[in-house]
Amino acid sequence: MAMWIRTYDEDRGLWQYFEGDDAGWVLRQVDLRDTDGAPVTAASLDEVRRYQERADVDTANRYEQRYGRVAEGRLTGWEGAPHAGAIPAEEFERVWLDARRILGAM
């Protein structure tokens, strides 16, 4: 079963939104600056894998510059993070679509 969570990274000043699979692996990630809500990351593991499988290094690099990276590892221990909590899929999707629209317009 998929999971959607939001946490706050105090060190970086970011609200982080994660979509994880049933094993806790990050599938999609959005990071928003807490100061103005601007997206800095809106990355998808599936998209990154597609470029890697094709060995399309140039496109993969452009993707990372525009959308950032998906966190490596599993979503474990997030419950203890500041302001952490599960969120509805609809909230994640809204944040995802807004971030992709903004970052895609760069």
C-alpha cells in the first residue's frame, strides 16, 4: 500500500512531501522552501530510472538540474521528524502538480 507523508527539515528549511511504496521506498518527492513555498525538488524515481536505462546522461543531468533528486533509501523513522505526518494522496498530488508546473516553467 502506498504512503504519503510530509515532514519538515529544519536544517534546510524545507517542507518535504514523499510518496512511498508499500516497502517504504520513495517513489516521488517534493521539497518546498518554508520561507516562500517555492518548490526546489519535484522528482520521480520512475522518470530517473527511464533515463538511466537508456544511458541518456545528458537528459538525466538536465532532469536533475530542473527537478532535483529523489531521496535514496526507505522512509523509516519519519514519525519522529518535526511536524511529520501522513497526508492524503490528494494533498500530495496537488503539491506535486503545482511544483511540476512551476519547475517546468523555468
